[in-house]
Amino acid sequence: MKQIKVIIERSRDAFSAYAENAEGISGMGDTVQEVKESLLESIEIQKELGNLKVNQFEIVYKFDMESLLHYYKGIFSQAAFERMTGINQHQISHYANGTKKPRPAQAKKIETALHQLGEELLAVEL
């Protein structure tokens, strides 16, 4: 199965996405959900044109820190990110506003915490 790696970035008034390992695949929208839908349309167009010769693929989304924190701000408060990662809220705020970029170790700490949360949630039964 082919893996399509997609970079999602936030500008001042919209989100955009592009595939870093497949030409012609991109998307735009006011929200991340709109970007993902636009991206899927772009993939279908590339398949119809014969530029993407694979029927099964996995999309891997890669966010910059500012975009990730902005996208999930309605779900996770900065206090929640602090509890999950051990990184103080003041620093998280800098990352969310784009005034500072996290060091690779800090970014990895946030990524690991989100993956651990995902694994815990996948194990929940109701």
C-alpha cells in the first residue's frame, strides 16, 4: 500500500495541504476538515488523469506545531497539553501563536503524548 505524506499548514486565514511525495496533490480550505476533503478530491483527479497509479493508499498527515495546536484548540486546552506533555502552558502558547518553534525534542514529546492518548482511546470500550 502506498503511503501519501501530506503536509498541513495554516496561514493567517486558511489551511493548505500538499503531498510531499506525490506531485499534483494539494488542497485548501477554511478548516482542516475542508482541506482534507479538498485533498481527497485532488487525489481522485490525479487517479482519473492516470498520474496516480495506485488504488489503495494510506494518507499520513504532518502538521507544523502552530497548525496542530490551532486545529485541536477546541478539543485540548493548553492546560491539557501541559498535563499530557509536561511542557508548561506558557511555552505551549508560544508554539500555538507561532512566536516560537519547538525544539525537535519538544515536538517529539508532544507527538508521543498524542500517540499515547490515541492508543489509550483505542482501548476504551463502552
